[in-house]
Amino acid sequence: MFFSFWGSLIIGGIVAYLAEKWDLTHHGILQASIIALGGVIVLFMVRIMFGLSFGSPGVNAIVGAAGALILIPSEAIGRRRRK
């Protein structure tokens, strides 16, 4: 369980970096990483506490990071940055 947690965090960071690199979000690399890691941690805790899972810990990390990055309104941050 310990290694799957740290591996999930690394995968979440990679998802955040790729989302910024491919212009899917406009948060900045550091902010996107923090948002994605938060999503990974929440989904990991849900998996541990309730047994809800999308499959392996790696798939859970990808879904959690991408879901958190989608739920945070990236368009509002992009508008604020342009001003």
C-alpha cells in the first residue's frame, strides 16, 4: 500500500505536467500539480476507506488527477491571466 500511494502521486504529477504541456489546462505547472495531487489523494482515500476503485492504483491516479484538473475551472484562470 505504501508504494502504491507514492506511485499514484508520481503518476498524478505526470498527468498534471502533460495536461499543461498539451494546453489542456491553463493553471501553470505548479498549480496543476497541486490540484492533481489533491485529486489523487482524495481518490486514494476513497479507495482505502470504502473500497471503491476504477481498477489498479495507476488507473485510479490517472482518473483522480484528470478529474480534479477538469473540475477546477481552467477557463476562469485563463481569463484572469489575460487581463
